[in-house]
Amino acid sequence: MPLAAVALAALACGARAAPPSPAARFAARIDAVYTQSSSREMLEEKGDGYRFETFDPAAGYARVVGPFDGRSDFFWKRAPGAESLIEVDYSCGPACTQKAAAYRFDAAGRPTRLGLAAWLSLPAFSELRRRLLTLCTDAAGDFDTERDARAVPARDLPPCPYALSLPKRGGGAGILFEVSNDDGSGYALSVAKTRVTPRASLRWKAGTWTAAPNAGSDAEPRLVNGAAMSELF
């Protein structure tokens, strides 16, 4: 049975019985925060409208594509008393900017939006944390690489030099990258022009992404070619 059919069947079953299936629960969490289209419409869409390119409740990952330049990724994290959903949006043209918002759900499935300081913990990186919260948060407190989205007093500060890469297969580590472009044009993610350097390895722990002191064995800058863009972002 195709993925969409399985997911739709799970949604139908979830609507009639308790507890809902993981697919129905994941879809409901997305519906609680995503306003462009419903999960049912996105699972059924086969044309150019808003649709799931990936919908994987087991991994807690989904990607939405459609009539816009970019994509939206959802990362569903389940822990007792700390069920969360992270939405990462990419606005893409010649390059991509990145915005990430996190939500914590109560027992009734109601979301509360968290600022970056509440869902990204950097205990061993005080200077990195300071730069992130100064240069990479918008007026709502979300992670955002778009300078114009900041509160007015911060718009003249340097661009955000970081990008987040969260695991799409579940259970793995994320990476906080420092971003640089070979031609000196800035920090936006551009295929075959941008190099990303690991600065912190991120593990999901007790409702937050917590940075480990070592970013992993590959600490060299990596060119974001087509394959790397798909894999990392």
C-alpha cells in the first residue's frame, strides 16, 4: 500500500479510536502549528500543491514541498512530559535562508511556542550561545538567519553565520554548522558555493537539543554540493 494510503488510513483510525496511531498523532501535531494546508490535504495531494515529500512517523520526520521556493521540515520528538515538534523552514531562491521554531505539547495536544534559548542548550559554548542569541534570533525569539526578521535594534548587526542540521532518520545527532561562502557574498546556504564547518554536535535530551563539546570526527569545512544540501538541510 502506498505511504499516503497507509497514513490516511491511520488518520481515519485515529479519528475513531483511542489512542491514535503514531501517524495520526504526528499529523495532528503538524496540523496544530502549520497553517498553509492540512495534513490530510498534503497526504492526498499529487500535483503541485502543498504535499508531503516525506512523512515518516517512525523516524519523527516529515518534509513539505509545494507552490513555494523552499521546503518545511518537521522533527517530532517524544519523551514523557516533553513531546515537542521543531519546524524548520527554508526560503530558497539563488540561496536559502533558514528559520526554526519549536513547540512543546501538553497532554491535550495543545502547543506552546518556545524561543531558541529554551530548546537549544549550549552549556560548554558560552560565546557560541551569545552569538546565536544575538545574531540568529528573530523578533519572536526563533532561530532565523534572515536579518530583516530581527527586532529593529538588531538589524544592523552582522548576518547570522550559522545553520542547523537536524537528523532526518531519527536517533542521530544534529549539527550546528558555521557557514561561509567561497565568494564572500555572505552566509546564506548556496549549492556549490557554501562551506559548512561543524561547531557543535547536538543530541536531543530532556526536551532540548543539547550541544556536546565535540562536533565529531569531521571538523573540516564541507562544500554544500547537491547531495550534501539534501542530506544536511
